Amino acid sequence: MYRVRLVKDLFERKSEMEEKARRGDKTDIKELKLLNKAIDKLKYDFKSGQILQKKAYPSAYKEYSKKYASEITIDKLWVLKISSDWRVIYTVVGNEVDIISFILDSMNHKKYDRKFNF
């Protein structure tokens, strides 16, 4: 089993969604379930997604590298299709003994298409 972490802002967003759900607010329940599904999937297979080639998506690499420079070093970006309309962007760090998937972003397919120019 592998470790999965969320970057700080996504962790905070997830915590807010969980708190809303505890209070009975179902506004973000779909996103919360999909994010939890991604976490579970990456715990068992950090290679479940596809690598986004740096040459094809230099602006995404630049954006995520700059945004999370204080938290992690991003060598490769991966995309994990959670459902037909939801994607998670993550990176993998570590070595043979300790591999950690860091989830950087969680978004619907429309936002994903805009961000990656599909």
C-alpha cells in the first residue's frame, strides 16, 4: 500500500467539504466522494493515472510547480480519471521504499479540458 497526501489547499477544501457533509449540506458530496475514490485508488496503485507529458503541457507544469514549490518538487504530472466527468491531477515522489502520491487538483471534466486545452 502507498501513501497519498493532499496539498495544503486541497486538504483544507476537503476538510471543509467533510464538515459541510457532517452538518447535512450535500452541496459538495459528489466531489468529496470522487476525491475519496481517487485517494483509495492511489493507495493501491500510484500508477493508476496517465503521465501528462511535459512537452505537451508546459504551462500546467509551470503553474503547478510554481504554486506548490514550497510543498513538493514536481517532476511529472499525472492525471487520474475518476469518473466520466471527474479528473484528479497528482504527482509522485519518493523512492523504491517510500512512494507518496500528492494530489494537486480535483476538477470536473470541463475544467480539465479548459486547463489542458482539449
